[in-house]
Amino acid sequence: MIYKNKMKIIIDENIPYTKELFNNNSKIKKITGRKINNYILKNINAIIIRSTTKINKKILNERNIKFIRSTTSGIYHINKKIIKKKKLNSFMLQDVIQ
């Protein structure tokens, strides 16, 4: 993915070293995972979450999310059918473990 403007990313505040992973072409906001909701995701391009954030139809409805990354080994907090339907890029630790 190549963006002309800064990529806007929401990251669970309990995930360490994330700001160091991105260059100046990203606008990063760290927030408590349980507070990530549909309203907060307005105009956001990517989210990096833990299992405390539930990804479902309601949270993704009418949002411009292009990428979802979960840093946990479980996937019960993510509705994979919605991700597939919306054709989102995703990376789950579970995908690597299998």
C-alpha cells in the first residue's frame, strides 16, 4: 500500500515499540484497546490491536480501514468473515503459527 498522505494509524497503547516501527509518513495515535470504537476509527487507515479490541461489523461499518494487525495468538476477537467481505489486508499472529 502506498499513500500520498500520511497514513493514520490507531494502536493499542499496551503494544510496545510501535512508534519506532513507523517512519514520518505515518500519523500514530495510541489508545486503550477497549476504547477503540467505530467513532474513533473515522478517517483511520490502519489499526494494530490486541485481544481486548473486538473487530466486528459494527466497529468497521462505513470506515476507511485498509489494514488490521493483531498482535495476539488468538483470533476470537476478530470476525474474519467481515475482514474477508470488506477485502481488508490483515495479519494475525495465528496465520503465522498455523
